[in-house]
Amino acid sequence: MKDNWIHDAMNTLGGYYAMGSERWTYSEYNMRRSWFFFENEIVAMGSGINATDGISTYLEHFKVGDSDFQTDIGNINIPCTSGSDENLGMVRWLYHDMTGYVFPEGEPVKAKGLSPGGYCQLYINHTTSNDEDFTCIVLPNRDKSYVTNYASNPNVEILNRDNNIHAVRYKPDNVVGAVF
């Protein structure tokens, strides 16, 4: 059963900001997810993630060979053969094809091979343990230099991420977004 959190949007002098969220509760899993859209970044966060058989947060689908992946732990070659499931380690940032992904607290990113055609997906695997969480800041249409600098000094501050409230502050305009 899907329970709605508050959905809100605000228009300020600095630009348009929107947020949305959802809460899912089934016998097999439950979670709370929120999205905050700012001028040049999207903040996705989740909390209270519990699943009987585990559950995943998918970051990107891609065709092997489209371009290289770079992370804070170095360039990586993802051998995505059908059925493969590679652990990339605790990643603080990831860059691919003009898109950056910043994980302020580091996240255990994995890559899974989907088909013989060379398609893969990057994801965060949430185990069956209780109350897992994540934060990912997506930086679309950015070069690697921007992503690496941003990872050292993000424009977004995570104010709260628990089962009751997700809240972030966009530092350039001192705007706070929250869902509860």
C-alpha cells in the first residue's frame, strides 16, 4: 500500500524548487523516498528501507562501451556480462556520460549485467537489515571536474533523514525543503 507524504513546491527569487516523496508499505518491504529539485541538482533520499528479500535503488541503465566510469576510487571497467553482479565498493562520487552522482556519506554501489546485448544497471543494494537509508545527489549535464569539486563542497546540506522527516538545505539560496 502506498501512503503519501506531503508533496510541496516553492517558488523563490533564486529559482523554482520542487519536492516529492512517497512511502510504500507492503508485507515484503517498506520505505520512504523523497526528491528535491534545485537549480542544478536533484537530491534523492530514502530511509526506513526494510525488505524481506532485499531491495535496490537504481541509479542508471547503460550500454557497456558507451563511455568510461570514473569514481573517487579511480576509473572502473564494468564487465557487465549477462547475469554478472559486480560490487564497486563504497563510492563517494561517480561520473558517467556528463552526469555526476554524489553520495555524501558514501554508498555501496553495484553493477549488474542485464542481457547478452551488453546492458547494465548501477544500483545500491539494500539488504534485509532494518532501517537502511541513502542519499544521492544527481548532477545532470556536468563535466567530471565539476562533479569532483562538488563532491568536496556540495551545495546541499542534509538536515534530516529518518522515518519521519526528510529535509535538505540548498546553501546558495538558503532554501530548506522538507517532507514529513
